[in-house]
Amino acid sequence: QVQLQESGPGLVKPSQTLSLTCTVSGDSITSIYYFWNWIRQPPGKGLEWMGAIADSGGTFDSPSLKNRTSISWDTSKNQFTLQLSAVLPEATAVYYCARGLSSSTWDTWGQGTPVTVSS
């Protein structure tokens, strides 16, 4: 059974870079057909897809984040990471990693990790 687990700092200061890691077990992140996604949910708001890395290693970013995201993977550790630069307080959210057959359909989620952006 595939499981995903997010990790990262719970608190980040404005203008800093947020780095999060998703550790995958029960499946390889190089498995064909799958996308490995980052999604966030600010307090009181809906889900926002941020980006994904595909089985080929190609990455896809949300245009709304204006090139501030970087997604990569470490296949030796079966992990993929998200970096979000120049964070603002509006980036306060619960951040999730999720597996899916595309960037918009997700079948397995991590439990989520809360991140607060505050000085």
C-alpha cells in the first residue's frame, strides 16, 4: 500500500524559501503513469494545486505561482521536494503531497503538514 509523508519546517519567515519533502513508501516515484503532486490549502479556502513531477522527471508548475516553485526528486531516497521562494504570509497553509494519474486527479494523499509564514 502506497503511503506519502510530508516533512518540513512548521514556521517560515516572509521572503524566505520554503522547502518541503515528501517521502513515498510502497511505490516507486519512477513508476510509470503517475504524477507526484504538491497541493496546499490555506485556512478557510479550497485546495490549490502547486505543481508536480512526472514519472519521466519532468516538472509542471502552476502559473499562478509565477515561477516561484521548484520541484525535484531524489530517486535513491524515493522522495520528491518542493521549494517555494519568496514566501508571503498568504502562503500559510496545510501542504499536501499526493499521487495521481495526472496533475488534477489524486488517489493517495499524505496527511499534510501545516506551514505558517510569519515574522
